[in-house]
Amino acid sequence: MAKRTVSGAASAFIMIHLLTACATDSSQNTATPQASQAPSDLAGSTATKPSGVQTTSFKTGKKITVAYSSSTCEAPTFVAWKKGFFEAEGLEPVMEKMDFNTLKNGIATGKVDATQGNFSWFKPAEQGLDVKLTGGLHAGCIQAVAPAHSGITAVKDLKGKIIGVDAIGGGPMITLSIELKKLGIDPKKDVQWRVYPSDQLVTAAEKKEIDAFIVWDPAAQKSIDENKYVRILSNAHDEPYKSGYCCYSFVSGELAKKDPEKAAAYTRAILKAAEWVGTHQTEAAQLEVDYKLVGADLATNEKLLKDYYWRPSVNTAVENAKFFIGAQKEQGVLDASTDEEVLADRLIFKAIPEFNGR
């Protein structure tokens, strides 16, 4: 079984693959192309272009390379792709499945234009990766769990324990580190972190190599449903996470600079798709299963999508991103010398001024 042990979060974050050679550009952070007409509700599971949508031409053509990783929470990306929301905005998506490190390299080299992601992008942005946050999609999709008879029923019980994660410095580790620190538990000294592929975390717990783990859905939810694990933290249930966002829309800095209209079209498409998912969770879950885009079954997918908070926005997402910048700086993920306002200005790109007043 693949694993990696890290005794302190400070040394752990050094291990994140950082792309420091990338140039940053903050000269364009207020582009405001006008929103096109909203797509009508779409039925069926094949791409269908909504009627009444204006045709848009783009400086760099209509193709856009969108990366994904096959998580349940990427429903907005999959719906925008399969239900025609990208097409409605004049975009021809080229979809590429890849892991986080490959994706970072793709953003840095201009091979990837856009993706759905979380606040683990903030550290690479601090280190020079030219990536832009354009909107917020939903809350939910990260859970911390422990075996039912482990005696661990809350975050406070994790002091001195070994915690499994799927990546050092990823969204799940950052979330749990914030909660540990709130309780006076030093995530650098009072716990150990071990890295496993998400589908091996339950096995690691059963072998007592770890005491608990925090990971993305559907792996976390499957451990609860199939192995009767106990949920000890959920950003779909616990504040301040459920009132904010775990998933955002991102574009490359190159796309934001060279073709802000295309960045705006992508942002509109994925935010509209997120809004659609919020009222069509069963259909979205079925789509993910039908196209074999995720590893969970229909029941698990549907349960998760109904559990998430769907409130796509631009301005609310900007404020939430600033919260996570501050939280990551406080816990040492971001450097103590980092100017939070400067980083936010470099990271945030308002490709559209707002979404449905938000």
C-alpha cells in the first residue's frame, strides 16, 4: 500500500510541488463582459444547445481546455459539458482528466485554460503560479471520518493521532488543520499526517496504520455508508465552511490576460451549471454515473449532491476566498510575510461582475 508519513505540517507544506518559475499578472482583475442570456432548463443526458443564446466570437477561438479529476463535487463541470452550458456560451470544451500536480503544470504552461478547484490553489498562487479565481460554486465535499469503535467522535479526539489524507497541503488537510488549531491542537506537532490514495484510506484505517482520515467525496461518504464510519467534520454541515465555498471556478492567468471574454464565458457557463445542479441533484447524479465520470453509485452521488449548498456567486466567493487566505496564513500554510490583500488581488479575477446579484 502506498503511503507517506509526515510528522509536521510545516515540513509537509514544503513538499508541495510549487511552480515558482511562473510569471504573475495582476493588471487585469476587473474585466466585465456582459452576461449572455441564461440557458433554458435542459433535459436528457446529451449535450443540447439552449435556444435564444447570442453567438459569441473569441480572440483565441472557441475551444477551451477544461481539466477535471472525477470527483462527485465536479458536477457543475460535468453538467456544463454534457448539458450544453459551455456550448451555449460559444465554447467548445476539450476535456482532460488529470491529477493536481499535472493540472498545476498545465495551468503554468498554458495547456489548461480552466478548471474547478478549491482553496489548495492559494499556496501555489502565493508561490507564483498564475491562476485566477473567478467564482464560487458550492459548499460541501470534504469530510473527516473515523472507525465506529475507535473512540474518536470529534475533532478534539485527534490529538496525538495519525491522520490520513490524500495529499499534503490539499483542501482536506487545510480544513482539518484550521479546526485543530481552533481547539488548541497544533497541526504541526500534535498530530501526524500520512498520505494514501483516497481509495486506500479505509484499508489503512482497518490495518490501524491511521486513526482517522479526511478526504474528498465520494470516498468519505462511502466509508460512512459502507463501513459505518463516524463523521467528525463536514464542510457541508459545519460552520464556517457550509456558509462559504469549497469549490471555485478557476482560469489560467494567460486566458484571463489574452481573452477575458472567453474567461467570462467559462465562468458564466459553470456558474449557471452549478445553479442547475442545485435544483436537479438527481439528474446530475445520474449523469455522472451514466458517463462513468465518478467512482460512486447513483445513491451515493445523489445523497452527496443533495447535501451540498448550491449558491453560485462572484462577490460572495471573493469574500470567502479572502477568509481562507487569512486562515491559511494564520496556520502557516501561507508565509507569514505574505500580504493578504496583494495575494487576493493577484488571485481573484472578476471575469463577470456578479452572478444573479451575488
